[in-house]
Amino acid sequence: MQDKSTEVLQVSARQPEPAIIERAAALLRAGEIVVFPTETVYGLGGDALQPRALESIFAAKGRPLNDPLILHIAEEHDLEMIVTQVPPQAHQLIRVFWPGPLTLILPASERVPRLATAGLPTVAVRMPGHPVSRALIQATGSPIAAPSANRFMHVSPTSAQHALADLHGRVPLILDGGACQVGVESTILDLSAEQPTILRPGGVSLEALRTVLPTIKLLPKLKASDDQESEAKKAPGQMSVHYSPAVPALLFEGSEEEMRANMLAEIRRYQAQGQAVGVLIADEDRIPFQGSGAHVYSLGSSTHPEQIAGRLYAGLRTLEEAGVSIILCRNFTEQGLGLAVRDRLSKATGGNIFRRQ
């Protein structure tokens, strides 16, 4: 696609300025694409009912057409435009988790362009909780299709600066509403299946969802053999390699003591080869890594998965920009948002897990 200038406008995350929102909405109504903040990550948005806008989203990201988009709505009654039915289970979940980081897979109406659904009969829908997102959807007067505002497969953006780094010249406007609060994408729950199934863990935990629907199951971990380029995916984030930095990354498993010891040994090995090393750690790991010579980024306390999730993508991008040759990542608990963190780390490293020889 032909590059053009990109404008970045500051917008209040709490009380979005109507004039700024209308400026962005006017672009969307005209079939343009706009970057805007959500509570999860920054989105690259276009009018979900305009095929030309959807084409621009795929072109700007370099995203394959078999990877469907999430449609964002401002009010529950907006579902009438884009789905054919809302099952009782969906109403139960909507009452508890919307607006918020939960995406539901539902049967799509004929009004939804096939580009948005990868040609499938289902559509992914969520109601974001960020005031800027809600205001923009309302001002546009149409659902907004919005994947993460980054180049396809790169680390997702949790700031306007991240989005600008990936999409400068590919989008006319970026609304800068500050850092995203959740920091990982929404949980995607398939309600079109016989049993409600989480296709992608995210900003709403499995434990929280099961308080409403105890029968929810988790999709088995993806393998590299699942990444068929021609096969339509039911939801975004369904590739085994995704959310990845531009340099190799290695994931460490085991007890905290084992992870620290193995990471320190690998730091020394890579440094002996003249390579700069970045490490993603928790606050509790800091002392052993002092003086290691590695570029260290702490994600927060390992006992607070929401802190880890909120800083994960910023950490990967910071180490990437530091010019390291490899990023070593420790893993975290599966509890709460830790499940989403583990999913993103597995995909960011391409399942490249350290194992002592």
C-alpha cells in the first residue's frame, strides 16, 4: 500500500474530547482506518460494514485474509446488526463481563462482510470498556472492526508510540489515549460450539468465566502443524507463532530457582559468543541478575499476574529496541491472567522452550 503521513492526536482516556472523536469518526465513516486505544491493546479500526475499510486493515497490517477480525460495538443492542441470534449463555456473560475484554463467537448476519469473518458463518464480537473506544464507535454509527494496531505477527501495541513504530505512514490518524490498562488481548470464547470453548485466553480469566458458565473448556494448545496458511481461523490469535519480537526469544520453564539458574547460564553462554542478551523477569528475580551484563526488564511481581500482563508487550518491545540478539523469558503461573501471559509467551517464542542438554 502507498504510505501517507500519520498524525498523532492526544485524547483524554477518561473524558474523550468530542471534537477529536468526531474527527476520527469522520475518517471511519469515509472508509479510512484509524488507530485508537482500548483497555487491552491499541486497535487498528475501520467501519466493519465497509469492505473497502476492511481491505485497508488487512493491507496496513500485512495480515492474511484467513485471519478474521473482531467487531467492536458500543451497546448490546448493536448485536442486532451483526449476529443472527444471541443464545442465553451469551446474555449471561454479557451481563457480567461487558463492557470489557471478552470476545464472543456468534452466528454472523448477512450484513457482515465475508472479509471480516474469513468467510466463516460466525463473527467475533466484543464491547470494549475504554471510554475512547466506546465514544468512537458511537460517533461512527457502525461497529468497528479492529485487530491490534501492529504489523502482522509482531508484538502487540500497548501505547500509541508502539502503534506508530509499526504503522507510520500506513494510517492517517492515531488517537493517543495513554497506556492500555489490561495489556493483553481479549479472551475469545466460542459460543457457536457444542461446548463453550476458550479459543484464546486473555483479559478475562478462565476462573472468572467459570463462575458464570462452569462447563467452559480451554482449547488444547496449538502446534506448529496447525498453522495452515489457507485454512480460515475461527478467531484471531490462532497461530502457534504470534506476538513475536524481531529477534529470537527463548522461554524457560521449571521452578523459580531452576529458571534463574538456567537463564544466568545462558546469558553467560551467549555473551561468550559476543551477543547482547535481553531478559524478561519478575521483580523477585532482580538480585541474581544484577551485574549479569544483560538488558533486564522486570514485568512486576510474579504473584500479581495482572501486573505481568500489563507490562508484557512493552517489555518485549523495549528489549527488541535495545538491540539485543536474543530475549530470554521466564514463565509464570497459570492462575488468573497468568494463563494469557503463558499463551503469549509461548507464541512470542514460537514454542522455543529451553531444555538442559
